[in-house]
Amino acid sequence: MFAKAVNGRTTAAAEGEVVVLLIGMRINRFWAVHHWVPVFLAMPRMLRELGKDKSRGLLGHVLLTASPRTYYVVQYWESKEKLYKYASSPDMLHHKAWAIINRKEKAGKVRGHVGLWHESYVVPEGSYEAIYADMPAFGLAAAHGQVPVEQRGRRAKDRFAYRSGSVTSE
């Protein structure tokens, strides 16, 4: 169940642009359990849905908490087009969940019990780097694969300078 640590230093094997989505919720009123629990449970359902069909484009994700009120997911996507397609597909859970939220908002039934947010980033090659010391694949490396750090450069500036198809010198 748990990945074993990889000895030594590694980096993410990502090439080209990287698409990252941060998406989460904030419980504004703890006592309003019936308002925030459905939102809290929706994300794992969406992640399972995406996990059943890898062609949808989700490469990996990390579930995190920022506080007892705030929960979020860092997601790594194959492309922004696949992210958009999932978000807008009427037969997928995300679209159905937003339809419910939009209907409640239009009917004046949203009372601020739970907050929702997301941030999307398309990061061009040369604008990201990663290093993992004695770590199993995590985050970007779990999504794109993991290679020995020497393949991309021992220093951050070398990893930032890495370009697909080029060889990094030390």
C-alpha cells in the first residue's frame, strides 16, 4: 500500500508544459454539516471517476489540508484541454455538482456554509523543477515519473534549464 523510499536524489521526469489544478473547499460553518459533507465527499468520488479512465487526463493527485476548515487537492493533468473537457462534460460528476450549486445559487439557497475554490496553472517547460531526497515518487514525480537527479542536473538552475531532448551537463 505504501511506496518505498527511493534512495538518493531524484527529480520529476516531466517534459514539456505541466498542468496543475489546485481545487478545494473551506468549511465556513462547522455546525452546517448537511451543507458541507456532500461537498467534502464529492472530490473523492470525482477522483475515483477519473481514476477509472486514464484517458480523461488526470496523471496524479495529492490530497491535502491547510487547516481543520480547508481541504484541497493538487492535481496534475495531461493537458489543459483534457482538464476543460472533464470539467464541462455533462456526463461527469464535476459538471453535475456545479449544476446543483448553480441551481441553489440562482434560487437564493446558498448561505455561505461552505466555500469552494480552484486555481489552474499551465507551467511552460523551463519554469518548473523538482528534487526528492530519499523519497518515493510524490507530487509531480508521481504524476510524470521519477528519474535520477543527474539526468536533469544536480542544481536547481540546471533543472530549470532542462529542455526535452537536450542533455544537461554538470
